Amino acid sequence: MSSEDRFRRVYAGNFEALLAYASRRVQQPEDAADVVAETFLVAWRRSADLPRDDEVRLWLYGVARRVLANHHRSGIRRERLGERLRQCLTAFATPDPGNEVPQRLAVQAALSRLNDTDREMLLLVAWEGLRPREAARVVGVSATAARTRLSRARARLRELVGDDPEAPGHVLDVLAVPVPKEGR
């Protein structure tokens, strides 16, 4: 009997038993089919090493056991890699700018209703990142006057946009922007 005929006989006689063995040890039926295919690939490659008929099934179970171990290790590595990739992607995910349009429009409308001094003070501190004392120099007032104007400007903007963080158009980062500490 040729080695190819012998392999066909081994395959036909053991396929169902190996598929049942693998199916009971994996979560997905497709994985069981992959384990059996890999097991028979090893058997084909090592057909010269196949034991006699009464021991061939045990040999195939041993090969399938090692294939399953590799399959499980690969699954664990895949899960870990997937988790690392998810973490990286969430770190680099950019929000949809379309979601910010209603908020931007509400803030722009509210800012346009403020007087020029209030609007300029808010924009210099909140958006340009200047300290109140620095904004005071830009506007040409004292640091005390700048802090007072900034406080009043925030209160007016809060009235125009609203205090409720759940309300449409509320922009927490504009209203609650921290004032940098002043060095006196």
C-alpha cells in the first residue's frame, strides 16, 4: 500500500473522532475544523513516522493536543494584542467635529451678545491661555480690574449659555476654564 493510500485510510478512519475531540475543547466550531486540518497536515508531512494502525489514533490525539495548545496560546496572544490596540486607538481617537457644531454655535452666539471688553477678556484667558495679569496688559487695565472683568464676563456668559451641563449648547470647558495662578 502506498503512503498516500495509507494516509487516506488513516484520515477516513479518524477524522470524525478527531473532530469530536477538538470540538469539545474549543469555543467555535470553525476552530475545531482548523485544529483537525492542522493535525492532518502534520500527519501528512510526517506520514513516514505514522505508527501502525492500532496506535495511529493515539498518535493523532497527541498531535491534536499540541495543536490545541498552540491554538489556545495564539488566542491569548490575539486577545492581549487586541486589547493593546484598542487602548492605543482610544488614545488616538478624535471626536467627531460635527458633534461640537451646536455647542460652538451656542457659544459664538453668546459671545457676540457680550460687550467687547468682556468678550476679549474671556477669549484671552480661556482660548489664548493668558493669565489674567497678562490679559490685563493686553487690554490696558490693572490686574485687579482684569480679574473683576473676567469674573463678570464669565457670569454673563453663564447667563446667556446656561448653567445646566445637560442643556444643549452648554460648553463646560469654556465656562469652567481654570484661571492660571498669578504670581504676585
